[in-house]
Amino acid sequence: MLRSEYCVCRCFFTHNYFIKEFDLHVNFNNRTQFIKEYSKVLLSRGCRDPEQLIPKLEEECKRRHNLHYESWQRRQLLAREYKPLHPHLYTLQTSFLDPKFVELTQVTAKEAGQTGVGLSKHLKDHLQRIYSFPVFTPEFCEALVEELANYEQSPLPKASPNTMNSYGIKLDELGFDAFMSRLRSDYLTPLTRLLYPDCGGDQLDSHKAFIVTYRQGQDVDLAYHYDNAEVTLNVALNGDYQEGELYFGAMRTEEDYNTRRLGYTHHLAHGLLHRGQQRHGALPITEGVRYNLIMWLRSSAIRNQLCPMCCKEPQLEAVKQGWGDGFTITKTDVCDLV
Ligand SMILES: O=C(O)CCC(=O)C(=O)O
Ligand SMILES: [Fe+2]
């Protein structure tokens, strides 16, 4: 029998370290390489002593090596000790979804191809293959935000959702993995299959789902970046904050002349779909707290060919639990060979 093991690319341990103070992504193999490669640019950005950044990079390197195992441990701990405020939220029900979204996901390729009408009815085209549409009901969003705040206020451990956002929640750790898998396969894939067949949208087989939280005194914005994803869904879970728009620029593979454009204002319960490899960032919020649900949707068929983070053939390392970073190796069970 054939069986897929989920993997990370080894570049995860060396590439894409983000130095927030100087708004710089770097690769970090060791001290000598780092100083040689980045001293000049760091000095030009006002850093007095690049050497002083090394302990933090070493710490991040250690965190990355332990990440999947520790995440799994937190997941077990939360399953045992966290008391959900709204237990019913953890199983996806159609009633959580906006009926327009359900209708949209039922549009067939034939209908969409014939007139474009089937899709354009509930989906707004923002150019550059960025689309928005209602996803959840406002009632669901309100209850989910209450659940997230309840967990945030609990003494239980929390992890940063990714290498750039320090505040937020990894939804698999909180127990939403089955929910998100169903959202991906039953509702999002019918759409991404039509919108992004060239980016693996027709064969998304894993995801990383998390909440990003912005509030004064913590993270208030997000620097310009591209995602470790083929396609990204970003849903606004609340509306009681000011500013915090998204902006988009060139694809990772294109020259970027710093022409950041196409501002997008979030709307409560609406989602935005975009290609993960299109550069984007979030402007600072000026008031309130902003909760957004992010799904980095991944296709092993695409990323097994070329890692989107190091742009090389991936060097695969299997993870024991979870989806890794969405790469796979296919193994044949030994008993099949005899
Ligand atoms: O804050 C946002 O809405 C964007 C978040 C984002 O781009 C990401 O987490 O990859
Ligand atoms: Fe992003």
C-alpha cells in the first residue's frame, strides 16, 4: 500500500529569518555566513552591531528544530486541559457558513466557464487574481472570537502562529484541524480549482490554519512578505478596529519595484483569496483589536517539485505528526513487497 508522509524542506532551518527591527529577511547558516552576507545592509539600515543579532537568530533556529514536536505536545495538552467556551464550534456545520458562500462553492466548472456569471454573482474580482466573498455568518464569527479570547485569557501555553506574527493562535493546536480540513476539501477546493488550477488549486492536500491578532502594544501590522502557501485565504473575524488594510505587490518570482498597490479593506466575515506567492503586507491598526483567520493552502504536487521558500528542489525531512509544511514523500509499506 502507498502511504504519504508529510515533510518540511530543510531550508526551514536556514532560510527566511525575519529581523523585525530592520524589516529584513535573512538566511542564517552560521555566524560567519550571516556577518559576511548581511553586515552591509544592516549597517545601512541603522543597525550598530550586526553581531548582536546572532543570539536571537540562534534561538529562533532552535525553536524551528523543536517546532513540530512541541506543537504536537501543546495539542495534546490543550485537548486534555482546555475547556472550550462554545464546544459546538469545533465541528464545521453548514449553518456557520454564509449561504452565498455555499452557493458559490456549488458552481460547477461548466457554469463558470460558460458565462463567468456563476462565480461573479457572489465573488468580487479585485484584479491580480485576488477575490473576496462572504465566508461565515457574523454570528459564527462573533462566537469564534469569544472562543479565541477565552483561550488567550487562559493560562495554557500559546505559540506564535508563524515566523513573522508573534501573536495569534495555531488552530490545529486548539482542536480545529478537522474543521479546517473539511473547509479546505468540501468548500474551498471547488473554488480554488476554478480560480488557481495553475497554482495547485485543483489539488490542495494540506494547510496551515491560524489566527493573527493585532492590538496596540503587541503586533499592530505585518511586513511585506509572501506566504509559505500556494493559495491563501484570509477571513476577517471582527470589525471593531481602525485601519489595518492589506496591500499587494508583485509575485515572488517577479521584479518588485516597491510598487505596493491594491489596498483592500477587510469586511467582517468576508474572506480574501490570493496566490500565496504574491507579495503582500498589512498596514498598522490604529485602534481596537483585529482577529483574522488565515489558511495557507498547500499542494504537495506543486511544492514537491519546487520549494516556494528556497526556490529549489526541496530537501525533505519527514515530520512525525501533523502536516509539516505540506511536502510529501510516498512510501510503500514493506509488507506489500513480499
Ligand atoms: O493580517 C493580515 O490580514 C494578513 C496576514 C498574512 O498575510 C499572513 O499571515 O500570511
Ligand atoms: Fe501572508
